[in-house]
Amino acid sequence: MAAFSKYLTAKNSSIAGGILLVLYLLKHRRRTGQFKCVCLTGKKSHHRPPLSCFFIQKDGRKDRAAVDKVFFLRIIRILRIMVPRVFCMETGYLILIAAMLVARTYCDVWMIQNGTMIESAIIGRSTKDFKTYLFSFIKFMPLIALVNNFLKLGLNELKLRCRERLTKKLYDEYLQGYTYYKMGNLDNRIANADQLLTQDVEKFCNSVVDLYSNLSKPLLDIGLYIFKLTSAIGAQGPAIMMAYLLISGLFLTRLRRPIGKMTVTEQRYEGEYRYVNSRLITNSEEIAFYNGNMREKQTIHATFKKLVDHLHNFIFFRFSMGFVDSMIAKYLATVVGYLVVSRPFLNLSHPRHLHSTHSELLEDYYQSGRMLLRMSQALGRIVLAGREMTRLSGFTARITELMKVLKELNAGKYERTMVSQQEKDTAEKLTLVPGSGQIINRDNIIKFEHTPLATPNGDILIRDLTFEVRSGTNVLVCGPNGCGKSSLFRVLGELWPLFGGHLTKPERGKLFYVPQRPYMTLGSLRDQVIYPDTYEEQRRKGISDQVLKEYLDNVQLGHILDREGSWDSVQDWMDVLSGGEKQRMAMARLFYHKPQFAILDECTSAVSVDVEDYIYSHCRTVGITLFTVSHRKSLWKHHEYYLHMDGRGNYEFKPITEETVEFGS
């Protein structure tokens, strides 16, 4: 009766697990999202759009993550980065791991045989044999321990080296030109590049190396145990186990398909959750002034709830899959193993055991049974490795997407949601094509010729911008907020694409931008002045520390060097320097680089008028031509032209006369 009750309980558990899995798969069955593009002409299309179109995509816009041909092509492409040559350290560690796996398999076989001999000696009450085999085990313990730890060493070193190579490759592309800026401001396919470059790369490398180990060892075990078992119980037993592996593996792989997509979604939600927390830290002062803690708490709770809900679903799915995995890959495999190993022993007419004694039968059974058990466990590990491979496909999809976006951004292509322009006169509608304008590099001149000034999302600020500025002619840029002043400078700095016309300007290195809130880099006092140059580049330019001291004196910051005592003093300069000191430090940086043109964006708003007057006069003395955005009327006298934008698409570029100065003052 107890046995019958136990049977019913096991049966009910199996039925319940199966029902839960079916319900879950039905609940989470989704259709793949389609591309839908709306061009600026208003036409709709379901084909992949050109760059002049914008995307409206559903949640299924990302490439699907599954173990298929696409997955293997992707992972081969990434493996070529992590193992670039046949003869490299990574290959050496792969060989070391393979050698240790073979050695470990042979150690396992030896331990099975030696353990069987020890147990036979104990059952046979042979003290001599017991001591002999026990001493053999003790003698081989250091070797077995060495093999196991060499295997761990190889795995850990390979993970680290693969992560190092992949990270360096991705950062080479991420920090090439302005790609890091474009990814966050011009392209909206990847929201959390920091998570991809750090956490996802680490998880991918760990997963792919673990998969190599988790597949290699069972495959070696299976090969060796098949050879051993064929001579012991015949070829039919191992063949049955291999057939079981194939059938169960295909079945479980089919059930595991959602894991890849769920892994991608999990990492995206994790990235969003970290992002809202980092925003709170970055903008803590502004939020505190607004008393926005409750609003930020709502945002963080909403983002966290999305992550938690998804993780709840993922846990439930893994519970269901874990139940099926355990039944098929572990327990059912063990049952098949028992059925296979018992055949030669339960068949009384089997030629192998016709004349065997009880002790010989026992010894043979222990040895064959343990080998078959190890083989079934190896088969089970291969089946379960499919689960890890499905999860790996999720990380592979994310890393591949990052590599694809980086490559396209470096080639000047981006994809972004663009707003549709609602124009009254449809005949005058302007079609925006990012990158369709021509940039001509020429020294000592900045010239816009029939250039539309537009934001990356397609919002037109000025339809046709035309003006020319030569070196020695300072220009004051003015107008209301949102009229396009910062947009003009972003186009000049080649941060934003040119949507048409021609732009003649010096090369990037000959324009310098000084913002209202200057960036203070991590490093020494010297680094603040010469950024982004290094100490070696300063020496190559022939600029001595005495000249750097003069730059600080020009902006009345010489006392900072006296206070710190050395150019190599390291501080948290964002906190150590006041707002006005940071702005003056940025001007010292400008004098160090001596560009042809400088863009000053409200960069002296926290500086006294007399210091500001000296800085502008010194810029003219050293030959730096200025584009200035400022609301201070005292600066009109330092400029020859003004560019006024009214915020409604109109502008005027005119010389500053005495009447203009008098009106401005």
C-alpha cells in the first residue's frame, strides 16, 4: 500500500510539472515583431528602411536568440577575436584544458577500478590486497589533485584572457572617433552600452569557456567508457545510451527555446535598472533642489518591478524546465543505464558469465555499473549543457548586436527614431538624409553653404544656413533657448551628421570646445591643463612646465600650483575646484592647445568681468578665433560679427557696428 501511495505521488508530481510547463509556454508565446518604418515623406513600408527613415518597432525588434545556425555563425565570429591565432596563449590554455580533461578522465577510470579492488578486498577479507590498493590510492592522490587544479587554472586563465581580448576589441571600436557619443546620442538601438561592455562580456566569456569544459569532459568520458564497456557488456548497451542522448537532447532543446530570449530581456532590464540608479547619483543635487525624491522613487520602483516580474517568470520557467531536465537527463538516464548494465547479468545464458563465481560477478558488476553510471552522467551533462548553450545564445545575441552597431557607427550609419515634420506647405517639404552633406577640411575658415540645421531625430531648426567666417573674425552667437546654438556647434564638431549642403572647416583637432560646465579628468593637476594630451605628448610639443605655469597665471589660477606644490598632485578636481576655477582651468587648457577656432559656450558665466575681459583679449593676442555664446553685453566689443537665431527657423549674420555695440551695452 505504501509503495502504491508513493507511486501515485510521483505520478501526480510528473503530471503537475508537465501541466505547469505547458501553461507557461502557452502564456508566454509571442509573435516576432516586425520592422515598420515611416519615411519623412509619410509613406509606410515593412521593408528595412534607408537611413532617412525612422523605426517604430515592437518589443521583438532584437534578433532572436536561439541555438541555431545563426548562433553558431555569431559565436565563431566572436571566437576569432578571443583566439586570434593558432599559436597564441589562448590556444595553449585550450590545449592545457583538453590535456587535463583527458588526464582527469583516465584518473576517473583508474579510481573506479582501484575503488572496486578495495571494496572486493574488504568483502573478501584480504588485508594484504586492501593495504596494497589503499596505498596505491594514497600514492596517486597528489597527481589527481594536481590534475584537478591545473584544470581550474586553465579555465580561469582562459576566461580572463578571452575577456581581455574581447573587451579591448570592443573598446577600440567604442572609443574610435566619436562612436561613444553617437551610440548614446545619435543611435537608439543600444540603451546600456556600459552594461554590455562590462557585465555581459564577462558573462559571455565565462559561459563560453565553461561550455567548452562541460562539453569536452563528457565527450571524452563517453568515448572512453564506450570503449571500455563494449568489451565488458557488448556494443548494444552504449548504443542504446547514445540513442537516448540524441532523442532526449532534441526534445529538451526544443523546450528550452525561450531561455535565450528571456536572457536577453533580463540583461536589458538589469541595464535599465542600473541606469536609473546611476542617474539618481549623477543628478542628486538637482533632484534634491526640486525635492524630487518621491518621483525618482516611483521611477526606480517601476523599473525594478519590470525586472522583478520578468525574473519571477524566468524562475517559474526554470523551475518547470528543471523538473523536466531532472526527469529526462538524470533519473531517466539512470534507469536506462540500469536496464543496459543488468542485461548480461540477468541473462543466465550470457557467455560472459556462464562460469563466473559470485565474487567475479560482483566485481564485474561494480566496475561495469560504475562506468555505465559515469557514462549516463556524462550523457546527462551533455543534455544539460544544451541549457547553458541556450543561455549563451542570449549573451551572444547581445554581444553581436553591440559589434554590429559599433561597426555601423564607425562607418557613419545610425538608426534613430525620427519625428515626422508637419509642414503646412507640402511642396516645400524637406527630405532629411543623414550624412548627405559634404564636409571640406580647409584651414582658417568656417563656411556654411545652404546647410539645413537639424537635430538627429529630424527636427529642423534652420532650413538653409549660409555664412562665412575667417580666422581673426570673432562671432557672437545669440538667440533664445532652443534656437539651435548648441546644435550649430555639434555640427561644427562633427558630432551630428550633416543633412545637406557644404561645410568648410578646419580639421577636428583645430577646433576646440569650451562648455559652461568643463570636464575635469581623473589624474594630476598637469592633466587638467593638457587634457586630452598626455605628459609624453606635452614633451613632444616642447611645452615646459614653466609655460604651463604661465597659462595658469593668465587665468589667475597660479595659486593652485602653489597650494598643491606639484604638477603631479592628484585630487578629485571636480570637487576641489569651484565653478569659476573650473571655467578658468578650461580656458588655460584652451591656451595650451592654441586651436584655430574656439567655441565658447557660456564658459565664463562664473568668472568676474575683469578676468573675462583679459581672457578674451589674450585669445586675440595668441590668434584664436572665437565663436561665443553668452548673454553678457560686455562681450560684444570683443567680436566683429553676430549670428542671431530667433528660434522660428530664421537667422541673421551681420557685422557688429558701433550702433550695435551701443544697443547691446
